[in-house]
Amino acid sequence: MIKAVIIDDERNSRDIISLMLEKYCPNVQIAATASDCAGGIETIRRHEPQLVFLDLEMPDGTGFDVLLGTQEIPPFEAVFVTAFEKKFLHTIRFSEVEIILKPIDRESLMAAVEKIASRIEAQASTYRYKVLLDNFNNGHNINMDLVIPAGGNEEHIISLNTIAFLEAGTEKCVFHLNDEQQLDAERSFRYYTDLFSTLRFFQINNHQMVQLSQISQVDAEHNRVSLKNGVKLEVAERRKKDLVSHWKQYK
């Protein structure tokens, strides 16, 4: 049985999560609930749960404040519950911490609990929460760290600025780093192109995306781009003009 705590400023939300867990996730037992960050921190310290359902934004702070305020106790897994994903999209998605959007649906809840249960059973590392808090403190910049799920409960952790390019693999995404190391991710290429779309990355064709700061030359005549590590990649004709325009900002 997984001991859990719910921290959410909306009573209706706390009740819905409790009822859905009771009905669909019988392996989770709610030990207590709290309605704000301060109460949540105290509740976690008192009960030392294995899992915390954590509202992202509350009147007296954020779910990040709750994590910061409980670092001295035994580590726990967290599932963020929020109606506003985009505000902290990169901070959360980059760390591979679970998130459920309101209104909560059964499938999302069950999937999150199943993944958390697997991590708890395997005694998987909770280092992703340090990545989460570090990225939150660093803000929206290229120095953020990225947690890459590599199968099972294995993970790679890299700095975003070490990525040369990424490309689609068979049901996965392959990261090519500046030092020519390759890392396979469980997630799809499409997942990362969406995630990186507002950063200094550019999709040059249907299956590859490059970090603009890693480009050394754009050969517009031959639809080719050269990276600083010596790799040459093809550029789709329809993307060439936009690539040149974006790249000029990082030369």
C-alpha cells in the first residue's frame, strides 16, 4: 500500500482525487490532506508519505515551495495537479516529474499512479526532483538540465546546452551530444520537438532538430547544415529560409 497525501487549496479537488483514488487506485491510501503550502509542509513532515498529490499554485505559494520545505525528510514521489500547465511547462517536463491536468480523468490518474508505484517498488532515484528545483531556480534558459527516460526506471541527466541535435528513431528519440555520445529516450521525437519549440532549437527536416548555437555553417545552396562537432545534416527546402533567419540570432 502506498501512503499518500493530497495538498490542494480547492476542497472539491481534494475530494475528487480522494474518491478517484479509492475507486481506481486501491493500492493508494490517503493519510491526510492539506489546503495550502504551509499546511502541506507540516502534513508531509508529520506523515512522511511515499506519494504527494500537489497542487501547482496555491494562495501562499507553489508546489515548488512545498518541495523546498520538505527536503530534510525522507524523499517522496510527487504528482503535480494543475489547470495551468504552460506556465511551468519546461520546468516540470524537463524533470520527468508526473503532472495531471484538471479536470482530472481516470486514465491520467491511473497512468501516473502506475508509474509512481513502479518507481517506489524499484526504489528508483528521486534525483529528478533536484533537477526540477534547480531548473525552477534557474528560470527559462539554455542551462537547464534534462532528465531523459531510458527504459524501465533508468534515466539520463544532461545539460540542455550539451545537445548538438536530436532525431527520430523507431518509437524513440535519439539525442546526439556535442562529444558525439548518443542517448536513447523512451519518448518520441515529436514529444521533444514540441517541448523545445520555444527554445533555441530548430527542426531542419521531418526527423531531425538542431541546437542553433551548435551550427557552424549553413550551406543554403546545397540544403545542408554543418555543426561545430563536424556533423553535416540535410535541411528541407521549405525550412531553409527560416533556419537562416533563426540561426543569425545565435552566430
